[in-house]
Amino acid sequence: MVSKIIRKTPTKSIKDCRRTGGRRKKTPVKSTTTATSVVIATINESFFTCRRRLVKIFSKLVKISTPKRKSPKKQGFIKLKKSAAMLETKFDQFDENFDKISKTLFFNLPPLQNPEFKTVFLDLDETLIHSTADPPPEKYDFMINPEIDGQIMNFYVLKRPKVDELLEFLSGKFEIVVFTAGLREYASLVLDVLDKNGVINHRLYRDSCREIEGKYVKDLSQMGRDLWKVVIVDDNPNSYAFQPENAIQIKPFVDDLGDNELEKLIKFFGICGDDCVKDVRDVVKSFDSLEN
């Protein structure tokens, strides 16, 4: 009989009595079940609260980017799915518009007016002309007087043979951009005289170059033009160090009136402008093979 009682009601310690006030503890089954139910209910409530908040967030974002319309009848995950799809479409449209805007804001040139045209970047000094400061040389075509660092200077400019013919040939067939590492104060005056017929589409100066270790590099990737439709003509290899495959290195011009480099360029661009030439980089290498 004693052993039976011991199995049913184990002896309590003094510490247990203090916690329960001498009363017998209730069976823990019911309390555990109740606690579990409370936890589950709390999780469910938190879940549905989060879901409702997500729906509100997506709905507000959609309303911001689209005209007002009647709320859909179906709620919950269906609405979230539709809202997410609409947002994704809006973001795609934003990316497309941003790409167009960035070409205007972040590139050195405005968008190409004729998408069929290829672009020719022409260097100025020692490519189209040669200029010297005082004293005046024996041969020169015109003189300019730029103000540089507050000082008026005299420059005597000699045009390279066939430069007028080259510009006239390129006009209407190519986009012509004169890209020089010279100062704007000087180069703009030279181009005002050289381009009397206004065939040059754009002018870029030293401030559009990238200075790398003291050298001015003309980065064609910052022009907003497809590189497979771009040719740069320059006498200095440092200028096209980033895109040598697009470059024609021309012999520097000083005062040789028998020079025929620009005549070779006219022949080359007669080939390069052909519609069958899809990538100008494939034919750039052929320039040196043209007959002198």
C-alpha cells in the first residue's frame, strides 16, 4: 500500500512547495496545448499582417506609376502577383527610357540624327592642318589670334592638301566630328575658317578627352555611338589607345604640299561608306594597302 502511494504522488521538496504554495500541480498536458495554440495563432496573425502590408505597399507603388483604376476584386497572392508583374513592366520601361536619356546626358555627343550614317572622328593638328606660333613661317593659308591664359597669341595655319575635298566628300554620307586635344580657344577659331560651308556636324576639344598619365586619350565609348560604325583618323597613337581597332593612323603633316594622305582617305571612305560594310573595323586595316 505504501509503495502504491509513492508511485502516484512523489514526495515534494521544500523548494517545490514554495513554488506551488503547497498545492498539487495541474497536469501539464492542457497548458502545453494552450501555449502551442497561442503560438500558432500569433504566427498566423503575423503572417497575414505581413501579407496585408505587402499588398498595400505593392498597391501604392502601382498607383504611383499607373493611372487610378478600380481595385481588383481578388486579393491576397493573386493581387501581389499582378502587382509584381506590372511593376516589372514599369521598371523595364524605365530602363529603356533611362538608356535613351543617358545618351543625351552622359555622352559627349547628342543622339545620331541619321541612324544609317557612320561616324568619322577627325583629328585637327597634323591631320587636317599644321599651325605654328610666331614668328610666321614661309607658307601658311590663314592666321588666327586666340586669347589663351589672358594673352593674345598669333597662330599661322597651313591646310593639308585635299582637306576641303575630304570634308566635302564626307558631308551628306557620314557624320563628321572633329575631335582635337587642342584647347577650345584655339581650335574653334581654326575650325571657323576651315569649315566655311558648315559640313562638320560636331566639334570636340581637350575637355572631352580623358587625361591618362599626362596623355590625352579620345575615348570613343563615351560618344554614344556604336563602335562598329565609328572610324577615328589621327596621327597620334596615344589618342586612340582605347579603341585601336577603330583607328586609321595617318602620317603627321607639317608643310609637305605634295602630301596625298587625305586623297587616300577619300578612297577609303568611298569603300567604307558602302552599305555592304557592316563593321568598319573589318576594313580599317585595308587603309595602308591603298595605292599612294
